[in-house]
Amino acid sequence: MRELWLALGVIDAGRATCMRALQQGYSLTLVLGGTKEQLIPYSPTHDTIVCKSRRGFIYLARDAGKIPIVPCYCFGEQITYETSDFMLPLRQWLQHNLGLGMPLPKSVRPKHLKDFVVVVGAPLTWGEDDTVETMHAKYVSAVHDLFYKNRERYPDYAKRELVIQ
């Protein structure tokens, strides 16, 4: 399985590996939510993403030469995969203390077999006075704007809200 992922270009998300890839001229796609986002139970009214506490990707972009950061949002992911809140406190404890994410789906197969749609925003470039904090604020704002500017185009999302943790 490892070889399959490597053949597809998937690499470790560790800082050293990402920095090396950027220095070699590759572009990276990082999924910020991680195991913490996997454990968020499904809600019929909103999507929840974890990115307020995630700043490592901003530091990485800065340290690699202030490379632009491109905000993206995937519509359909949280509607398709409903996660259970069964034993949620225990699973959150395992995630927090051991880094072990154990998402439990409500069913064996996805609820709705619909397409995922990824919307991509304009690259966020570094200004002369930009810091990690200002770039992070720009990123969070850009993801928020992407969601609300595009949700009307997808019927399941017209009335859904976005919660950013």
C-alpha cells in the first residue's frame, strides 16, 4: 500500500519532507483538519473545519521563501461521510493524548453517492509587512468567503453554514 501512495506522489506531511519538496520546486496540497476534524460528528445544518489552530503550513510557506498559499474548500465531503458520536469523549481523549484518530462512520458505505466539488480561491501572496498571524487571518477569511460565495451552486449546501474551529 505504501508503494501505491508513493507512486501517486503522496509524501509524509512532516516539516522536513515538505520543505525538501518545496525546495525541489514541487507544489504541495495539505489537508489541515487531520484527526481532530475526523472526529467531529456529522451535523445536518453545518460543516465544521479545523483551521484556527493550524499555523504550521503558514510557517512552512514563509520559511520556504514566502510562497503563495492557495485556499480551497471541498463541498460534499462532510455530507457524504457521516461520523458517529459513539464513544466520542474516549476517541477525543485518544486523539488528544496519543494522536490516534478513530472516526466511526454511521454506515459501511457513504450516505449519498454524490460528487465532491473542490473550489479553489486566488493565491494569497505575502506582502512586505505580512506575518504568520496576518497570513493565517487572510487564509481563514478566504476559506470562509469561498464557502459562502459558492454554496448556492450546490443544492445540499444552500442553507448549510460553515463553522471554523
